[in-house]
Amino acid sequence: MPAQNAIPPVSQKISNIGVIGAGAMGHGIAQVFAQAGFHVKLNDVSLSFIEGGMKRIDSNLSRSVEKRRISDSQKMEIISRLSPTPDLADFSDRQFVVEAVLEKIDTKKTVFKKLDEVCSKSSILASNTSSIPITELAALVSNPGRVAGMHFFNPVPVMKLVEIVEGLQTSPETSATIRDLSLELGKTPVLVKDSPGFISNRIVCPMINEAIFTLQEGIASKEDIDTVMKLGMNHPMGPLELADFVGLDIVLDVLEVLYHEFQDPKFRAAPLLRKMVRAGYLGRKTKRGFYDYGAL
Ligand code: CAA
């Protein structure tokens, strides 16, 4: 007898979104949702941070107008779908919330506890974390089946991938809703069980780390290491450029998680990476990393 097809989980119809964090990832996430027609409330700890995010969205959209991908009036419509708010209590009407706050577990935990108080119990709560266990964040809220990872990639408007991260408690409906939302954003979703580094960072951060070891051992110059990966492997950026782009502190945080969670020395961070983070050379955001961005 042919096996019966399992009934696919029904996703929740979402029309409004909340994004917490207006930084490098959050502003891009808010932008892509607003572009896809969703009403988005954008929150951060202060109005000036939110204004910073709104400025970046404005400048991205202006570039699309210059390139004639959208008209000026479409740009204005997209912006009109974005409502800045510094008060998380305003998220009580949100059906779907994505947090993209600092990659620190205590900060994320505070946000999830607050969302549990403020949002309806049927709202879906997603995290854009690149390394923090979804299972641990889900355990903080009532109805933890509604929590999952929705991991975007930088720059969010350009990168086509979303990793949907299922914690131990994540319900099939929550995953299905994030899958459908990702498709509405024009992204390609992949499903991954909660595991250190998920798929992306488990692979890319050790690659970056190995490039840093190669540099530290004096085997080649930073430019040549990057050239090998760009011209030899067709990567858009070399691993050291990519480390500067992502942030050396983020790369180190992810490696620490991989090392501690797997208890495997293959994930030990290169001493040079640690030293650079200690010096505050975090990459583009501090204008200095493996390369100098003083003129940016
Ligand atoms: N925001 C919005 N759009 C951006 C952008 C940004 N920050 N940066 C670049 N773009 C757009 C440009 O406007 C340009 O668009 P048009 O084609 O419409 O002109 C397009 O991207 C290409 O940009 P450029 O021509 O300026 O430069 P490029 O061709 O070198 O591409 C890049 C830039 C897209 C960033 C490319 O170098 C690239 O893909 N790099 C690798 C990025 C990557 O690996 N990201 C993942 C990081 S890991 C992560 O995010 C997850 C994590 O958990 C750590």
C-alpha cells in the first residue's frame, strides 16, 4: 500500500511585523518586510538608534530609485509602512516579531521575557541570532512552540538565504509560517535543527578562523589569502575581508560557542583573532580590522 502523505502544517497568515534592533541586521530585516508589503514596527533602545536604521533604509531605497527598480512613490509607500517605536509595549498587536538585538545571551533573554509579557500568546517570536541556542530562548516564554530562529544574512536586502532554526519546542506551524514569510520576502529558506552555528556559521566561521591561522603563521599576506578564495574558489569576498564585514567580535563569539558546545579543539579561535578583538579592531564597524577603512 502506498504510504499516506503527511498533512502539511498550516502556516499562520501574517500581516504585521515587529522588528527589534535597528542595527546592521535589524534595519535590513525591517526593510525587506516593508518592501514585501508588511506593516512593520521598528524598535530599538533609543529613538536615535531607530533613526540611524531608518536613514540606512532610506539610502538603500534611494539607490533602488536611482537604478529605476522602484519609483519615488513606491519608495514613499515602503517607508510609510515602517513605524519607529522605542517602546516595546507597542508590540502588543504584532503577529510576528523578529529580534535582531546584540548577540549577547543576556540581552536576548531580556527581550524574550519582555515579549512574553507584551505580545499575545499566539504571536510568533523569532530570533535572528547567529549562535545562541533557540531552545534556550524558547524556554523563557509561555507556549514555546511559537519560537524559532529566522537567520538572515548581511546585507539582508541582497542575500537570498534564510535559515529557519527549529528549537526542541518549535511547532511545525511556526516553521511553516517562517518558511512562507521567507518566500514572500523573495528569500530561499532552509530548515535546520537547533545546533551550534546552525549550518552557515558552523562552516563559515572555521573557514575564516583557518584563514586567520594562515595569516598568523606568516604563510601568506592577507591580500593573497583573500585572492586565493576569491579567484580560486569564486567567493565574493576573501575570508579576511568577510571577517571585517561580519565583525571580528561576532566571528569570535561564534567560534567560542562552537568550541564550548562541541568540546572539540578544531573550533579553537586563532590567537590573532582574540588579540584583534581585544585591541578593538573589529572590522568595518570600527574602521579597522585586517584592513583599514579609515577613508569609508
Ligand atoms: N545594503 C543593501 N544593499 C547593499 C549593501 C548593503 N549593505 N551592500 C551592497 N549592496 C548592494 C549594492 O547596492 C549593489 O546593488 P546593485 O546591484 O543594485 O547596485 C549590490 O549589493 C552589489 O554591491 P556592490 O556592487 O557595491 O559590491 P559587490 O558586488 O562587491 O557586492 C556584497 C557586495 C553583496 C556585500 C558581496 O561582496 C557579497 O556577497 N559578499 C559576501 C557577503 C556574505 O557572505 N554575507 C554573509 C555574511 S555571514 C552572515 O551574515 C551571518 C552571520 O550570522 C554572521
